[in-house]
Amino acid sequence: MIERLCIIGVGLMGGSIAKAVRKLGLCREIVGVDADTENLARALELGVIDAGFKAKARGDFAKGAKGSDWVVIATPVGASVQIFLDLQTVWSAGAIYTDVGSIKQSVIWAAEQTFGKVPANFVPGHPIAGAERSGVDAATDDLYFGKRVILTPTTETASSAVRLVEDFWASLGALVSLMDPLHHDQVFAATSHLPHVLAYALVHMLGRKDEQEEIFQYAGAGFRDFTRIASSNPEMWRDICHLNREQIIPLLKAMGEELMQVANLMEQNSVESAENLLVYFADARNARQRFLTQSLPELGSS
């Protein structure tokens, strides 16, 4: 039983953890820390947390974490340095600390810069779950059920802490795996970060055209499906793209080459190029079918 769980960032991810923990009776008290005053008030109003702390200045993150035996960091990864600096003043060797960030190397670097090395009781993590909506109103108590959670402990992370965090996520119905931090960032740059950038870029391009041509008025289900993730939290994705840019930029360049390959096949306007285009699309469809077969249980959207 967790005595006092502190959720730093009571949005979709953090709020869903709090809701699941409360539903399952895994914790006696849940406190939340959030920079968004309205969101924090809403979390209290909904009963997602028992107490709330506003994070507006240096040291505010520590106020909520002080005295907690579990701390989950669920903010955009760009805030990691400031959060660790705050937590350093109240860090407890007897507590467990983890996070839910979509990139891991930058979070680990932030911990190293603050503490000199990664604390043994900090277990970096990434639940592969999410939605295009944000804020505590989007939180659900089953967001993580049946979803994958990747933990990326370093050589300095205590095995006992890893086991506790594994058990925590398993109790929420998640499927837990371990992965090297660099490999994690490479994998998710391709499968998550690149698709989000492509969705944002497409909507950005068509948004300019829509001002003159009313494109969105005639967009169908395919457009909605493809661009759904462009409704995700812009602040979170700014941080991800900035901090994982070394992995994402080569993929964007490769994607540009791939699009030019398709354009070249179309420009040739011959029977042979049409057949080559058919083969190209069929190969892509077959690759997606392999993904669907391998990804059961279904992956989340982050």
C-alpha cells in the first residue's frame, strides 16, 4: 500500500494514474502538483487528488513531493531539470520516483546534472498510452489497462526499485518491458514522434489552404483518422521534438526522400510506373498488417 502518492502534472497521464490508483485502492492519499491553476482546481473538484499544490515558482514541486513515498513525474519532459532541482531538496532514499516521459535520455541527463548520477530509486518509464485530449478532464481510470509500459533503468538504478515500479504498473493492468534508454528514443522517434510531426505538418500546410479553399469543410474520415494526433498537447510535443531531435531529424529527411520516390513514380505516368506504385502501396499495406499482428494487445497512441 502506498501511503502518499505525489503526481507532478495532473493532466491526462498523471490524472489517469491517480484515477486508476484510487479505483484499485492502492494508495491512502494522493496529492497533485500542477502549474495550471485551473487544471489543479478541476482535479480537486473531481476528486482525482486529495490535495493540490500550485507550481509557479522555484521550490513549488518540492512542497507536494515532501513526505511522499511515491512520486510520479507526469509533466512535459522539458520541465525535467527544474523538477529535479526542486526535488533534490526533499529527495528521500526511502521513496520511489518514476516518470512517464516519451523520451528517456534527456530525463536521465537531467537527473545526472542535478544529482551527479541517476539516483538508485529513480526508475525512468514511458507508458505507451495517451489521447489527443489533454488535461485532467481527459483522464480515465483505465487508460493504462492492456497497454505497454517501457522502463529504462540505468546501471545505477536499484533492481529493487525497478521491481516495485514493474509491480505498480502491472497492478494498473499494463504490460511492462525493459529497454535501453537510447534504443527507446530511437524506436519511439520512428513509431511515435515522426507520425506526430507528420500529422502536425499536414494540418499546418492544409490549414493555410483552408483559409482560401475551405478544404476542411470537405475532409472525410480518412483525414480525421490521419490527423487525430495533431490535436495532442503542443507543449509536450515541442519538448519531445526539441530534446529528441537527433533521432527525429534523420527520419524526417528519410521521409522526404520517400515522398519524392512516390512523386517520381506518379510523374513518370506510364504503365510500368503505375504497376510500381501498386507494388509500393501493397508492400506498405503488408507491413502495416505485420504491425497489427505483432502489436496485440493494442498499443496506445503516444
